[in-house]
Amino acid sequence: MTGRRPAGRDRGSFTAEMAAGLPALLLLLLAGLTAVNAVSTKAACLDAAREAALAAARGADGTLAGSRHAPPNAEVVVVLEGDMIRATVRAPVRVLGGNLPAVTVVGVAVAAAEPGAPEPQP
């Protein structure tokens, strides 16, 4: 026959374990949400860089085209290197849950200048 423990000996143990584990769970949740935000911002930066490089390769204003597709507060830079155009888009990603420094993600795309197109504009 097994003896049963009295009901009063383990009172509060679940509360103590929850109080210890809940901050760790919240920290993991915020880190996961920040990672998802960074990945989606990176995809938007790559898309904006691709649009900027293609527009500059066709002779249009690459910075303007990239700015239209870039995430908020992004910096678009288009550089001409001979017959190649390199577009770089940098955007800050705010870390969720505090006043921590922002993480910066970068998207880069390269395109060749199209023959017969007007002189590329950065």
C-alpha cells in the first residue's frame, strides 16, 4: 500500500515554477517575433534593391524606384561600376520589447546596364 502525501505539502510549487519559467518564455517569444520581423524586412530590402538595380539598368532613377519598394526608414544607394549597377538597401529593424539598439538588415542586387538604354542614373 502506498502512502499519500498530505495535500498541504506541495502547495504553491506550481506558482513558483510558473513565476520562474514565464519570463524565459516571454523572452523566447520576443526573440522569435524579432527574428520574423528581421526576415520579412530583409526580403523587402532585397526586393527594393532588385527594383532599384533594374530601373537604373534601364536608364531610370534607381534610387527613386528603390525607395518606392523599400521598407520605412530605409536607405537606398545605387552605384555605377562600369557597365554594372549595384543597388544596396539598408533598413533598421526595431527589436521588440525594449529600448535596445536596432538591428540593420541589408539587401544588395546587381544588374547589367542594358544596351541602347539611356545613360543609367544612380
